[in-house]
Amino acid sequence: MFSQNRKLTYSLAINEALHQIMSKDKSVFLIGQGVKSPWYVGNTCMDLLEKFGEKRIIDTPVSENAMTGAAIGASLTGMRAIIVHPRMDFMLYAFDPIINQAANWSYMNGGKLSVPVVIWGIINRGGEQAAQHSQALQALLAHIPGLKVVMPSNAFDAKGLFIAAINDPNPVVFIDDRWLYNTEMVVPEDLFEIEIGKAIIRKNGTDVTLVASSYMVVEALKAVEELKEQNIKAELVDLRTIKPLDEDTILNSVRKTGRIVIIDGGWRSFGVSAEIAAVVSEKGFKYLKTSIKRVTLPDIPAPASNSLEQVYYKKASDIVEAAKSILT
Amino acid sequence: MRYSNGFLEQLYQTMLRIRYCEESLVNPILDGRIKCPVHLYSGEEAIATGIGAALNKDDYIFGGHRSHGHYLAKGGDMNKLVAEIFTKVEGCSRGRGGSMHVIDPEVGMLGSAPIVGGTISLALGAALASSIRNDSRVTVSFFGDGATGEGVLHESLNFAALKKLPIIFACENNFYSTHLNIREIRVKEDIASLGIAFGIRNYKVDGNDVLKVYNVAKQSVDLCRSGGGPVLIEFVTYRLRGHVGPDDNIQGSHTDIRPKEELEKWLSKDPITRFEEKLNDKSLLPKEKIKEIKHKVELEVKSAIQFAEQSLEPKEGDITKYVFSE
């Protein structure tokens, strides 16, 4: 019997999802640069090649555009392709197949064919990797009609959202933050899905709403604890899905707290945080007791220098400070 | 190679269906009944026809902006094609796509898109799927000489060769990338030899000779089906109409910049007239039969235009439909 409390790291939760879904569904295959190499994809692809062979685990030349298009084209013929971009920055080469083709295919063909593809992009921040190895591009993708965008914050969600993304008949962009890969939690051993488009309340509180996704949930959880020590009860909404945005969960929380701090691992201008602020302003203005606060990256490319990185990437303390600034 | 009369008749009729259908759009474009950008295939019919005849119904094709002919030659329904060009709800893309997004998955026409080179990688993926499933299907990617400027073509040729995929890269070289002559976009006029760099079998063929097209297509399809793919074929051809619309680079502006002498030279190589003469010379198809086919196709096209004009517009309330599949 399996343990009820079996723990897995985030990356191994993805690995388990891949093993299970590929065993169950012969139409699933994985293609992308580095799927044979832990240097690229950590242990997310461990033992896949041995188990499923080179026909279904396809390591590729450095051709992001054509490889992404190929995953999309295969999906048009009934396959369920997963295309992995071990660094999201390189995925920019593939914006034609993702945006012009996959996102539009169903609509511009009157629903004749849908595109059940998963576009898996990994954010690799920090480590003095500078501006082209660390970009978080969720807002760019969430802007596009026809795409869904999910960003899990822990191992449980990574597995459940990965399976949901594969089973979805539409193109789903699955975005990882590599800073989560070694985080660990209890993950069910069976195949399960987390519904795309639904957020979850991680912490209940009445004083202020924190909204975060992906790695920033880790920092927000720390912030909730710090605020608690200062007698402030923060409620934490983990988005899970960026698009379609779960407006109801956010608005219900703001109705309760009257205050919101929006936290995003991307840039400030025209981004996820701006969209959520707009939704709260349009639909929840009457609940607000004070102005909306945002904690995001500044509108600056990622610097290499560690000392600059320390300032650039936001932490729990920034969230605490933002929350307190609208409470006093 | 010997061909049955029925087969030759079929080739002739398909080319004629494409030509008459395309030409029937000219007046509706000029008088504004058709508003979406239309890229007519007139003059290039032999390519779609010859390739279409070499494919099975469940083989896949992908097209570009000039793909009415590909759709019809693969067996797509003419009424739905014309209705789509009129952006009606009974069109093949339910009025959401227009002339540049024609599709009929039931006959393996998996779609077309005007981003130059944009569907080459999709076709690559369809062929990859066939290779994974081992289903013996062949995919054809149609693109023009302009697409040789896109990096994705080169990426796709390389990957197809690497994985020995069952795909035919069918380049319709009509010498013009919208307004630019091929001499202004490439040093080498020849496109087929691109295959050499990637270790891909390649051919250069007269794209205005339907039997030559069919022969090279049949040979390439057989090769792909038996694991000998991919193949790159350059079809030399010429569009008799403008880039977009009847004689324009901007639909409705009458700005075709091609030399008159050049156009006349190619008019004398019209693939349909040539094939008709050949059939006559060799007494393969009686004149009466040709007349009968022409009449039949005329009626079919007339009825398709009627069908399109009588079809309904998409409902305003349905604007959000099809963004996502449920």
C-alpha cells in the first residue's frame, strides 16, 4: 500500500505526472530541447526515455519555432503533445506558432479543429544569469485570446495542473519557476486533475487579501506568518491559473478584507498585477477601503550581479511592507 | 507512364473546378460582395491537382494564403469554400476565417494560414504524429518562394530529415513574394537545391504540367509512405492574377507591377490549356467530353456562388463561440 503522506518534490511531481499520463494515454508525447538532460529540465524527465522510447520522448535541435509548431501540428492530428522550453526566454522564438497558430486555430477555423497542446515554459531566475535567462513572461501569454496559462506554486498543484493541462482540448501554457523544483509536499499517488481557472485560498484572514502565483506564493506564505506575528490577519489567494482568471475568488476575498496586495513574479507595467488591479477596480471598487498595492519586479531587465539581484527579486519582507502600508 | 482516361478526365476536371471557382470570385471582389483579402490560385492549378491525385483521403495537407486550390484538390466542399470567402456561417470556417483560413479535416485538409511559412512546422508536426503512430499517412506542406526567407522552413527541413518524416515540402515558386521578384529576395533562383544542405531528396519540376506534377508527387508520396521521406519539390509556376485580388498587390487597387511580356509568356503556358491540347492531340478525351465537363463545372461553380450568397451571416451573439473548445 502507498503511504497517505508520501512526499514528493515539485520536479518529481511533474515527473510522476508524465509517467502516469504517458502510460495511460498513448497519444501523449514530449518534445523539446534537453529532455534527455537533467542540466536542462532537472529530474522532471527522469526515466521517461527508458520507459517510453525515442519516438515519444524527443530531444531536439535548437529550433524553438519549428519544434513548437511541430507539437501544435501533431496536436491537430489527435496527438496530445507537450513542448518544453527549459528557459522561457528561448520560447520567444516560438511566438508565431504559439500566438498566431495555436491560440487562433480553433476560432479562425470555426471550431473545426482544436489544439490540445501543452506549452511548458520554465523560468530560471537568479544565479547571476542576467536578462535573457530569467524572464517571467506570463503576462505576454495571458494577453492572448485562445491561450490558457497556469502557474502552480507547489508539488501537489504541479502534478494536478500538469494532468489537467494535458487533458484540456485547448492550448495550455504551463509555467514553472525553477525556484520551486526542490520544494516538497504531500502529493497523491494517483492520477488527479486540478481544475484550470480556479484559484485557492491558502490562508484565511480578514484584514488584507494577498494574491500571488507560482514561486511568489512561497514568499507570500512567509509574509502571512510575519504579519500574523504583528497581529495582522492576511488572506492568501493562490491563483493557480493566470488565465482564465478566477475573478470570483479574488473579489470575494476583497469583499471580506477591503484591502488587496497583488504580488506577481513578472514586471509591473501592463502585467498580471495590473490586470487584477483593473478587475478589482471595475468590479470590487465598493469593497475597497484603501488603494490597491502591488509587489512586482520593477520595469527593468534582470541584472546579473548578485547584489542587484537581491534588490530586483521581491521577498516576503516586501509583501509585509506593502500590506502594512495600506493597514495603517 | 500510362493513365486511364478516367484518371485524366479527373485531373482535367479538378483543374477546371479550381480555375472556374477562382475566376467566379473576380466580379464579387470588384463589386464589393467579397470583402476579405482573396489570393487567387489561377495559373497554379496543376500543382494542387497533381499532388491531390497522388494522396489518399486520410493524408494531410496544410496551406498558406493562396490555398483555395489545395482545399478543392484534396476533396474539400466547394459550397463551403465559397461561403467562407463570403464569410458566411455556412462556410468551412463558419465565417470566422475568410479566404485565408480554409479547412476541411474530414478530407485531411487541416488548415491554411497567411503567416508566411507559418504552417510549415504544423505540417512537420502532422508528419511527426504519423511517424509516432506509424499510421502510413503522408503530409504535404504547401508554401511559396517567399517562405524561403523564413527561418522556420530551414528548421523544419532539418528536423524532417533528421527524423526521416513522411512529409513533402511543396514549394510553389511563382517568382513573386507579393511585389518582389525572386531576384530581389535570394541570390540563387533555384529553391530545390536547398534540400542538399539538409540531406533531403529534392526535385525541380514544371508546375504547369499536371502529369509531371502528378508523377513526381506519386513517386514522392510512395517514398514517404515507405519510410524514405522527406522530399522537397520546387514547382515552377506563375500566378495569372495579382498577389491579392484580381490584378493587384492591394486588393482593388490594380497595381500589378509585373511586366506585360512576362505575363503573356506565362499565359501561353497556362496549365489547363496545355493539358487540354495534350488530351486533344492524343485523342485521350473527346471534344464532346471536354465540353460536357466544362458545362458541368460551370454549373457547380454557379451553384456554389448562389449557395454562398444565400447563406446567413454569423450571428452577433455567437461572436465568443470557438475561442475555446469545450
